[in-house]
Amino acid sequence: MRFLGKTDAKLDIKGRVFLPASFRKELQGSGADRLVLRKDVFNDCLVVYPESVWNEQMDALRRKLNRWNKAHQQVFRQFVSEAEMVQLDASGRLLIPKRCLQVANIEQDVQFVGMGDTIEIWAKQNTEQPFMDAELFGKSLEELMGGDDFEEPQTEGKEDGK
């Protein structure tokens, strides 16, 4: 699954919001109908995980934690206990539980942000928070991708400069 882009939306009075059509299409194409919703670990936003992605994340976390270590158990408990199973209704709407709306400071206007294998839901008033300015973004990307260990892709049939 590849969720890309950002889309603005509004919650209805019951706390439902239409999942953007491109994200619904991606979910339907992968056969994912169950979703997991939780507050982001670092930011005041919600993260929507397709169930398969959630399960992979939970398994990866569990592999790193020792069940017989008190601090590890507390980390796992907090990560899992703050999650909610949710589903899209027949109209493609997602009901966001009141508790989740409160922890993310969401009132009515939201922005969905595709994050590859997950989707973030931000309160509209906080949508500048997760992004860098353009110059810093360019420099950061250059540092990450433009290092000495980066290899340019070769075109087919042209090896060793021939």
C-alpha cells in the first residue's frame, strides 16, 4: 500500500469523516477493510494503520521487547492500549472516537496526509506543524540521499560507460 498526498476534509456532527477517495481505492485494492487508529507517538495527530501494517508494527515492537522487563511491558501496554479498531462504513466514512479527537485536538476541519503505508489525520489548525520549510527540506534530502554511498542507476544495456 502506498498512501500519498494530502487532502482537507470536515468531520460531521457524529465525528465521521470521508476517507479521501484515493486512500479508499488503495485500501480496497489491497483487500484491507479493518483499520487501527491511534495517536501518533511524537505528534498531535492520529495515525490510521491498515490492519496488516498494524500487525507488522506490533510484531516488530514485540520482538524488540522482553516480556519479563517491566519498562518494556509498560511501553507495549501504552502503545497497544491507545489503539482503536475502526472500519469504513458503506459510504466510505470513518468514525473517529471522541477520545481520539480529544487527544489530537481535532474539532471539525482535518487534513489527511498519506505517509506511505499509513495515513495521518491532523487538526487543520496544526497542518504546518509536521512540515519543514522548503530550503531545509532540500538540504535534508540532499544529506540523506546525496552521500558518497549513493549509486546512480545505470540505464539498460549500458554498462561500464560503453
